[in-house]
Amino acid sequence: MYLTQEEERIYDGEYGWANQICMKILVRLGELFNATRLIPISSAHVAGVSYKTLGDAPAEFLQALAKADGKAKVRATLNPQSFDPEYLSRRLPKGICEKQLNILKQFEKMGFTRSLTCTPYYLEKPKRDSHLAWAESSAVVYANSVLGAWTNREGGPSALAAAIIGKTPDYGMHRAENRQPNILVDVKTSLRNESEFGALGIYLGKILEDKIPVIQGLNDVSEVKLKQLGAALATTGMVNMFYYKNTNIKANGIEKINVEAEDIKRTIENLPTASTEPDLVFVGCPHCSLNEIKQIANLIGNKKIRDDVEFWVCTSRYIKKKARKHVEKIEESGGHVLADTCAVVTWTDKLGIKIIMTNSAKTAYYAPTLNKAKTILAPLKKCLKTVLKG
Ligand code: F3S
């Protein structure tokens, strides 16, 4: 891989250990995927911030990097952590909260923004055609497919290294020839809500592997539905991008598959679904936008949340602040708007939660393993019907 003279000097350690180790991570990755050079990025987004998913060893690596003066050279944002300081920190063991805070401290020392969200594009929308190094899979698919930015699906260490060097190896989704669609998906059924868009993603993720689909036949497409579709595609597969508009491409020479109503129905039935009442109703995977919070507040109206079920709406601190009026309404009804975290990356099991109802197919898929909880996948309106009194 070609390196400029300055990159060579970083590689040789002239700019200190933190820069050297990050450069070595990027060069190793680039060589593995036949990149020819490093290219500048406009932002990096690091996943694996929650102490629950990160554990102790990576936390020590972060501490070493921060101590060696590692500093982010570009805008660098962080995925959700394992609790919010207002509500969950009071309910979780003090020891694990302290470990989490220490992780955040290291990131902050290195100049990372305390964004703590999986929807960094609501804080600052990346420019069309800009190159990024993002590690949150749902955000990667959204950035490539909806926002028209260019990013690979980074791992935690490579996004961290890219933030500190300000560059990423030029391979995969950074190259135009790798962004061409190679399979046509014809959706033969009308998807009724965001949960069914998610179910389509779960179904396709399993069969598409890392292909780039053109998805035809999507009705009533909205950003929320595309967000759910992308998050779920990345949950069960390695899809990093899909096309959904101007999809009049010829099917000649390109593989074609149909998706029928039965495929969506079976996908939902095959999720590890509970048949009893939930302990928690969770909305906000991926983190809610301002519009979603407004919609939730409007749907709640003057009603109250049931006393025997918790209701969480997860979002970024930035959006929570912007949505203050709607947040107050949700909280007055008895719900909780949690910033910085989500039900999957916190310890719901330690809170005694055994059944989670959600409108997110991604959560419905992961929670049985990561939260030791059964799940119920249902659209927002049904989630609210379940959790509201009367
Ligand atoms: Fe975000 Fe948590 Fe879902 S990090 S994508 S809300 S699992």
C-alpha cells in the first residue's frame, strides 16, 4: 500500500506510539483488502462504547491510547453507552457505572464528541459523496443508502484508528466499482409498517450476504422505515448498502429474487417471540429522530402509561434537548425518554426485565441473546396500545 512521506513517518513512530499503532491498524487492514492508499475522511463513528459489550481489555487499550496523547483529527462520534445518567444509573450497580464512566473519560481525553448515539446523522448529516469511517452497522447502511455518503462497516478498532489518523484505507464501499447493485429484489407485498420493513431486512440479510440489492416495490417509503430496513439488513447479514429509488434497472444479467407476503410473515413468526405481556416496551432502535418523538407524544395524548409495564423511548441527548416539549409530555404520561443508551446495550436483565416489546426488528433479533429476554415485535401504534392505560 502506498504511504505518503508523512504517513511513513507516523508508521515509523516519529509522531508517538498512539499514532503509530493506529497507522499500523489501518495499514494492516488496507493490505488485507488490497487498498492502494489511505484517503481522508470527514468523520469517524466508534461503536463498542458500552461497557456491557466492550468489557475490560479494550478499555485498557483505550486508556493506553489516551495516555499516549492519541487525539482525534476529524469529527469523531460515539455509539450509545450502557446507561443514562438520569434514570438507569440509579438502578444499576455502582461498580459497572464507574467502569463505563472511565471509558467515556478516555474517549473525551482523545477529543471524541460525547454523542452517545447510533444515529449520528441526526446531529450532523454527512455530505453526499463524503468518505466516512463509521462502525455502527445500522448507521453505515443508512449513510450509504439514504444519505449518499461512502463508508465501510468498520470494526471498533479500525474506526478508532481512522479517527486518530483522520484517514481510512481506500477499499470496499469507498470505491465506485464496489457500489454497483448486483441483485434485484422485487417486493411483491405491501409492507404495512416500520416493523414489517425491519422484518424484510432480517429476511434479506440472511440470504443476500454482502450483495448490494436494488429493492423494488417498496410502498410508502419514509426515513423511519428505511432506517428500520437498513438496521435489520445489517443485523443478519453483511449488506452495507441498498438502492430503493430510481430503481428502473434492467434485470438482464443480474440475479433476481421475489419477496412474498409469506416470507415476511414467516420471518416475524421465526423471531423468538413471547406470547405473554411485556415488562418493557422499547422504542428507539436505532435512536429516535425528533419527528419520531413528536409522533410518540402525539399518539400518547393525555393518556397514562400502565403501572405494571415500563415504557422507554431512546434517543441522543441532542435530540432529547431539541424535543423538550414532547419529552415532557411522554414523561408526564409515565414513560421514560432515555438519552445516551438503549435497551440492548444496557443490562435489562439486571433490572428484572424478561419480555421486551419493540417496533425494532434489530432489537427483536438481538435481545434474546444480549438481554436474555424474549421479545415481541409490533409496530409503534401497537406498542403504545399495549403500554397505555384504558
Ligand atoms: Fe442503536 Fe442500540 Fe439499536 S445502539 S441500533 S438502539 S441496539
